[in-house]
Amino acid sequence: MERNDELIFEEDDIFSNSEYKLVISIVKRGFETDVLEAAKSVGTTGGILLQAKGVSKMKQNFLGFSVNPENTLVMILVKDHLVVPTMKAIYSVTDFKSEAKGMVFALPVSLVAGMENDYDKIRLH
């Protein structure tokens, strides 16, 4: 089924308010699957992987974490009730003392669109 590119919607109709958080994990390249599998074990459904390179005039360090070109950021959008279980699961397999040299943190998300069939909330003309 083809969608019309001209959508009519009110901002309040499509954007749900802060029931999500963005869980971000930074691990050495090659440990992305460990992060995703750990998160999946507590009920998450997917994520985004970004290859990252830290840039700084000073020693490459972010919140006490050594940043180098071999790291991957794993970003997972989760509902509030899954934030702590997701972070615990990820950190249990990729903590900073492990070979993955990982860290995990969460950021608040104000508005979300594109989750849970938001097209049902939009009128096509």
C-alpha cells in the first residue's frame, strides 16, 4: 500500500509525550551484538548502531570513558518501565572492566513520532 506524502496532522495527534528514554551504550567495536542481545533479553525490540570517533585537543575522555576510533554507540529507544532493566542488562555484559570497555546512560526524550503505528493517528488527504 502506497502512502500519500502530503499528510495532514495536528502536532498533538502524532507526537506522544515522554513515555520513552534513549538508552545509549558506548562499547568497543565488535561488542554491539552483546549490547543488543542483552537489551532484547529484557524486552527491547531493536536499536541503532553508529561507528564513532572521539575528537578532543585534550586526552580523549568522555565522562571517564576513553574514547577511540574503535568504539560503537548503540542507541535504543525504550519505554520508561524498561529503562533500568535495559541498562542493567547491558552493563552486566559490557561493563567498563570487561573486554567491551562499555558504559551506558539514558537521556530523556520529550516527544516521539514513528512508534506504535502513528499512521493510525494521521488523516491522509
